[in-house]
Amino acid sequence: MQPTDTGHPDHYHRVVDCQWACPAHTDVPEYIRLIAQGRFTDAYLVNRTSNVFPGILGRVCDRPCEPACRRGRVEEKPVAICRLKRVAADHRDEVRAQLPRAAAPNGRRVACIGAGPASLTVANDLLPLGYAVTVFEQHGLSGGLMRTNIPAFRLPAEVLDEEIGAIVEMGADLRLNSPVTSLKALLADGGYDAVFVGSGAPKGKELRLPGRDDSDRIHIGIDWLHAIAFGHTQKVGERVLIIGVGNTAMDCCRSALRLGARTVKVMARKSRQFFKASEWELEDAESEGVEIVVNHAPKAFVIEGGRLTGLRFDVLEYELEDGRIVGERVLREHVEPCDDVILAIGQENAFPWIERDLGIEFDKWQVPKVDPVTFQSTRPGVFFGGDAAFGPKNIIWAVEHGHQAAISIHRHCRGLPVAERPAHAAALASRKMGLHEWSYHNEYNPAPRRLVPHVALGERFKKIKIEVELGFTPEQTALEGDRCLNCDIQTVFSAPLCIECDACIDICPVDCLTITADGTEAELVGRLKAPRRLATEPLYVSAPLKQTGRVMVKDEDLCVHCGLCAERCPTAAWDMQKSTVKIPHACDDEPTCQLPSQRQTA
Amino acid sequence: MTSIVKPRIAHPALPKNELGLTRRQYEGAMSTLCAGCGHDSVTAAIVEACWGLSLRPEQLAKLSGIGCSSKTTAYFVSGAHGFNAVHGRMPSIATGANAANRELCYVGVSGDGDSLSIGLGQLAHAIRRNVNMLYVIENNGVYGLTKGQFSASADVGTKSKRGEANTQPPVDPVLLALTLGATFVARSFSGDKRQLVPLLQAGMRHQGFALIDVLSPCVTFNDHEGSTKSYAFTREHYHAAVEADFIARAREIAVDYAEGESTVVTMHDGSRVRLRKLDPGYDPSDRVAAYDYIERKFADGEYVTGLIHVADGSASELHAANRTTATPLNRVPYERLSPGAAALGKLMARYR
Ligand SMILES: Cc1cc2nc3c(=O)[nH]c(=O)nc-3n(C[C@H](O)[C@H](O)[C@H](O)COP(=O)(O)OP(=O)(O)OC[C@H]3O[C@@H](n4cnc5c(N)ncnc54)[C@H](O)[C@@H]3O)c2cc1C
Ligand SMILES: Cc1ncc(C[n+]2csc(CCOP(=O)(O)OP(=O)(O)O)c2C)c(N)n1
Ligand code: SF4
Ligand code: SF4
Ligand code: SF4
Ligand SMILES: [Mg+2]
């Protein structure tokens, strides 16, 4: 095989699977090590560079990093990455002085529509470049769905205030209660050099069934949560049915319990393996006593004497093939009595305020055509990001869209082509300190995943704003941090140094390494010391070795970064080196974005 | 010495042997040898060999003397019996243990210093007595543990790390064993597990004394330019005469070779070793020819490796020759083992 090109910036990045999976490419193992050292502020700042809202995300992130975490390969559960992030945010010192600062005005003006995470990220990235950023928000509070829909028992207002406040105080012109009602007018009269649309996907999906319009006790989930967040809705009936089983449904059912409901049932059309909600949200809801009822398809609202008394369902049975539904059959009908019904079956984009003659093209579902790399619409200078761009996603995607849109806006305003993007880069630095000393904690700790303590069930329903999760204790933090395999401390091989003594091959606890005659990929796979589990995991193949011309092959799959190969290598042909992936942001290299320590040396 | 502990986790799909054990379960304590020492590779080969034979750990007895090589018995099969003898005295301990209990599988691991310098007499008599054991010499041409003095296996002209050449002729354990009538004599290299593992397995199954001289470079004191026991030199001057495949009792011989190319030797327990001659004229059953072949190849600057000589050793094996009881002494009832003063008196009377 061709020797592997380890110089490509993605090569070592792909080993750091959590960071690779994070839309914003947060340097997870680096901040976990900092947390383990008690350096919470530094850990927070590493986070903030990539994901802007560590305190928020440390509570409610969708955590694509966790299913990717390599700990989940050698053991059942991944590292509790998200919960560790919260530890950094909760225990850090005051950081405002270390955050990016606004630069002297560069004379350019940018309008952001909506004060959700996408727009706020754009502001965060452009203010240090001297842009005047105006954020228009229709509601009286900032934060978007993070504020209006994610319930306070998962995400307290103070956390939002603190992290949004840091951006606003940098100098964003936040205009609350200022809906943009015409983009045309904004473009014509505003004098903006660029416009970023971060207005979200604000429309909850309808369920058109008989009786829908005959009661005021049938609610659209996201509107209902919104009304709770703003204090407009303070109670609910005794028996509440939630239709749908995504994450919105989970917030609705748990909110219903806090507004006084006695029985709350989540009615799902399909069976559990098809649920959209994250496993942990389902667990949290069920542990609070919510019942999840499967295979019930809603058919009609039952209205008696002008009052909603129940919901009629078809009870279904599915025919499955290879885990896919190939047929369904109605077993019977069932009427579930209830006082309120909450519809939580999805969200859509809606842009009634964008005129269709502005050169901004929409597809047949009225979704704007947005470039997935530059986030520019078909009208140069108008960008979309967050849920507004490609439909509902999550906060961390909104942040990443914001970063990319900020890069585009900065290029657009300087007359540079937006399609040309700054490149990722990678750097390696040895972690060898002395003969048997490595500057990272490389001992494998077999401890299972820690569970976050929760407020007692009886306590947590007393007020809607009581945050349920308490965060890790110091002991839990230490153990959980230890579970991280340090995937960014890479095994780096130098073929000319190897004397083929086999020491690394013999010591590797998970049999990652093989020295064998070169061959095709299939031949090498057949000769690996331990069978390959994942065909998707590319093999590392070295240049020919000096003494025999054979090659060193590594199957990265199960490597636990214990460093034993490097430790047992007599010639340092294997070395453990920290790989740092440089993820470009709009304000890189600006003195305003550097830490005070960096500013002095610059 | 390595400060990191080898974690307990293992690849989930490691193959299991007849006892349901993986290779990892045949490991021992963490090695304290220098990183890159050939001896560690031999240890890994022994682990692999024991696993492949589905040996129960308590069936194994590990014996050694003094030296880096002799330390290695601690690094494999932690559940086995073991005895660490004084310098050069492992063969007599092995002989005694074997005399007392013939049911165990005896594996002695020693060094060129331990076996060919201080312990040469002991080794010679163990071979002569045909003790049923596998005797592995981890041969690096130096006393590694005492910082690299030449041992009795150092070749004439080989250079020490400081540049001095050796002038005294070496003892070649393979030639020695052939001279003394050993019935299983092999040579291999720590860097070639494909060759070494089947040899170890065959040696453990051989009835009688089995000697394997394993070239096992001392990475710290004898891996430099000018050394004839370095990794690079060994690889260049390595001449495999015979390839051996070990075939466990239950398994069938998978590939058929043309007549003349391969010979199958059946071991005492029914397992077989298939020998493939890489040199067509070579006959591993002919002791005299083997001796001659090694000498001639050495004159050409080559070390012959592989299963150099194999013959039936069961007739002259220690227990057969001495007509000892088949029952291990720890299972012979005390009254029979020590019949008392009256019985002794009777015996003595026969010599009056
Ligand atoms: C119930 C629920 C729970 C969720 N839970 C999670 C979770 O746990 N974790 C997670 O990562 N994600 C979660 N999400 C998704 C997440 O909240 C969104 O993906 C994210 O907030 C999108 O950010 P955004 O900036 O694109 O838009 P939004 O957060 O939707 O913000 C858009 C803002 O624009 C404003 N706006 C819209 N139109 C105009 C206009 N014309 N003029 C002025 N202002 C306007 C809106 O008022 C709003 O404030 C959840 C969503 C819901 C509905
Ligand atoms: C009676 C006695 N004499 C000398 C020594 C010192 N000594 C310890 S190990 C050793 C030589 C070991 O050489 P070798 O068997 O080749 O082992 P290696 O370390 O090379 O593997 C010597 C001379 C000793 N321990 N005991
Ligand atoms: S760091 Fe080296 S020895 Fe440890 S698991 Fe990875 S490849 Fe194996
Ligand atoms: S331990 Fe080092 S020198 Fe030995 S085989 Fe491995 S990489 Fe090569
Ligand atoms: S001194 Fe030589 S023989 Fe001893 S452990 Fe080190 S490399 Fe091996
Ligand atoms: Mg030696």
C-alpha cells in the first residue's frame, strides 16, 4: 500500500473522534485534561473559542461527540464529555477580561436577524474585527429557542444571561422587541454591508384531525413552551397527552408535570427504536414518571359538550424487515381520555417577511437555497445560518453555521471570494519529558461512566425553574476525566528509526500493531495481529522498514493511547505527540482575539 | 524500566483456545528489561506457544538461572509453577523437579552466560541425562545483566560496545547439544515469531531434552555496528535450513506437500511437526550431517536456523533410563515413599 500521508491535517484529526464529530470541532481531550488539572478557566476558554457557549452547551448540547467517543469502543459507555464541560463552566473564574474585545470600528455594518445562537456567534466573531453588528430580535429576551423553548429546569436563565451578556457587552447593538417585517426595507434603508438571517425555524407543525379547531386545550408544543417561558401559561389539566416523541415532546411532558399535571403520556406512532429523542432525554422523562405509549396513531380529537375529553387512536402493529418498517396493520381503536393535548411533531422554517423578489431563491418547500459551505444565499451579501438555513438542528450546529457565515461575511466585505476558505492545519508536539516520563496521564482507568446527581424527585416539581441536574462532584469529575483516552496524544511513527525488535507489537494491550510484508489493503487486513473490527477505520501503513523492507501497520480502532508502544521502543521510532488541529475562525490572528498573555508577547 | 502498567483491556475478538482462554491470559508480570530487548519477544513467543497448545497454566513449570534472560520466566504464564535457581544451576533444579514429577511441562529459560559460561557443566549433564524439558537459551553474546561483558557465545572478532574485539572462540550450544546426543536441537531468532513459535511448541511436546538456541539481541550492550549478535547482523546472516509447522493433536494437516519436500514427525503425544526443507539436500534426522552442515555454513558466514536435528528421544529419556515410577512422587503414599527403618535394614543386608 501507499504509505499513509500523515501530513494531511485531517489524518490525526480523525483519530480525535469527539472533536471530529463536534460540528464546531471543540478540542475535547485538551479541555478534559485541563479540567483534570483543576484548570477550569483554561478549559472554559478552550471551549469558548470553538463553541462560544460552554455553560449552555455543558447542559443541553445534543452531544454528537459522545456517540463518537472512542471510550465507547473499549467499553460500554463514552466519556461524559458534556457534563465535564459544565464543570469547567460552573467552576471557572471571571473570564470577561480574557475574552475577545471589540476593535476600533472598521466602518462596516452587519445586521443579524434573530438573537439566537447563530446570530450571536456571528456577532461574537465579527465584533473583534471592528464591525458594527446590529441584532434584531422580535421578542423581549435574547437567546432564541434556548430561552423560549428549552425549559429553565434544564437551562437556567442566569447561564444564558452570562454567556449572551459577554457578547452583547463586547459591543453588539441588541435591539429587543424589534421584529424585522420586511427584508426588502432592511436591505434598502439599513445601509448594511451584509445581512445574516438567524431567525430559526419558528413554526410548529400542525396536526389536522377532526375536532382540531373545536377546543382551546390543543396546543402547539413550541408555542406552548414559549408561553411557559414567558409566564403566560402557568397551569395545565390533570391528564396531558403529548403527541410526538422527539426532544420537544420530552420538554413538553416534563414541563406539564411541573405545571400540575397528574398523568402525562407521550403517545408515539412507532416503537422505541424509531424514536427521535436522545436516549438521555427519554430516561430523564421516564424517571419523572412520564409514560411512553408506543404504536398509537392519532385519529380524531374527542369533543363532548364543547370540551376536549380525549383523543382517538388507531393501535398499530408493524411489519419489520432488517429493522425497517415494511407494512402496518390496525389492531383496534382506543380512546385515551385527556384534558390537554400538546402537539410536538416537528418544526418548519417560515419567512413571511422575506419578499420573493430580492434575488433570494427558495425551493418548492419555501426553504431558501443556501450554500452549505459559505452559508450565502443566492443574493450575495445575504447569509443564512442556524435553523433558518437547513431546518431545525441544534445549538452547536447553529454556532458552527455562525462561525462559517462570519468568515464569509468578513471576506465578502473585503471583496474577497467567499468560496475560498481558510484551510485547516495540524501541528504535532512530543509529549516525552524524560526517559520514562510523559506529560500526560496515560494510565488506563477501567472506571465506568459516572452518573450526574439529580435534585430529588419530590423537590424538583415545586418550582418550574429548579435545575434538575446538579453537576459532577469533584470526585466524579476526577474519575470521569480519567476515563478520557487522550486520543489527541497520537502515536507518531518514524520508519527510518525502527530496528524491528517487535517490542511495540508485543506490548500493545489491544494488538493494534503489526509488522508485515507490504501488500494490498486486503492482504494487510488478513495479516493483522488482531482481527479488524471496523472497515471504516483506515489502516496506517508506514514506509518500508530499514532492515527487512516490511511495513509497520496500525489499526487505530481500539488504541487506548497508553503510550506503551513508545515507552517500549528502544529507538523512539514510536513517539506520543499531541496533535493540535487549527480550526480557522473569522477573527484569527487579530490581536483583539488573543488572550492577555498572548497579547503581551505579540 | 517501564513505569506504565499494561492495561487489562484486550481486543474483544481475540481468538480463544480449547480452554476458552485468550493469549492475554497467558501473560505474566510487566517486563523490567530494557525497551527493545530480544528477550521480551521470546517471552511473547512463549506466551503464544503455550496459548496455542491450550496448556493449563498449572501444567507448566518455569525454571531459570540468573541473567536478564533468566528474569523472563516472571513475564509469562503467571499461573505456572516456577523456580529461579542460582547462576548456572537451573539444569540440576530442573532435573530434580522432573525426577519428582514427570507430569509437568518443563520450560527452562536461560542465557548464554548462564548456560555456556558458569553453567556449562550443568547444561551438559542435563542433555546427557536427557531430561524431558524444553531448554531455551536467549543468546545475545554478552552478560547483559552485568553490563555487557563478552560471554562464552561471543564470536571471534565481534566487537564490544567500546570497540574491543573478542579473541576467544565461542561455544555453540547447538553443536554442543548435537555432540552430547540431544534428540531435539533448533536455532531461531527473537525477531522471527513465525519460526520460533512452532519450534517452541514442538520442543515442549518433544519427549526428551529439547534445546532451542534463540538469537536474542541485547539492544543496550550488543546491538551496535561490529557486533555479530545485533538485530541487523542476525537478519543478514540468518539461514533457515528447515521450516517447521506444529500441528496440534486434533488438527489435520491442511496442505499436502510433494514427496521429498516435507517430512512429518509425530511427537510423543500424537501431535505432529511438519518439516519443510528449504535446502533440498538437508536431512534433519542425520546428526552427523547436521553437525557438518552447520560448520560449513558458519565458515560461509551464515547461522543455520530452524529445526536442525530431531530424533526419537523417548527410549533414553531420564525416567525411562532410570525405570522410575510413573506416578509423581507427591501422589505416592508416604509409606511407600519412605518404607521405614526395617525396610532400609533389609535393603542394606543385601549388600553385606
Ligand atoms: C423544545 C426544544 C428543545 C430543544 N432542546 C435542545 C437541546 O437540548 N439542545 C440543543 O442543542 N438544541 C435544542 N433545541 C434546538 C435549538 O434550540 C435550536 O436548534 C437553536 O436554538 C437554533 O438556533 P438559531 O440561532 O438558528 O435560532 P433560534 O434559536 O430559533 O433563534 C431565532 C431567533 O430569531 C427570532 N426571530 C425570528 N424571526 C424574526 C424576525 N423576523 N425578526 C426578528 N427576530 C426574529 C426569534 O424570535 C428567535 O429569538 C431545542 C428546540 C426545541 C424547540
Ligand atoms: C555465581 C554468580 N556469579 C556471577 C554473577 C553475576 N552475573 C549475573 S548475571 C551474569 C551473566 C548473565 O549473562 P546471560 O546468562 O547471558 O544473561 P543475559 O543478561 O545476557 O540475558 C553474571 C555473570 C552471579 N549473579 N552469580
Ligand atoms: S498507545 Fe501504542 S501500545 Fe497503547 S494502545 Fe495505542 S498502539 Fe497500542
Ligand atoms: S519497538 Fe520501536 S524499534 Fe522496535 S519494532 Fe517497534 S517501532 Fe520498531
Ligand atoms: S541489558 Fe541487554 S539483555 Fe539485559 S534487558 Fe537490557 S537489552 Fe536485554
Ligand atoms: Mg547473554
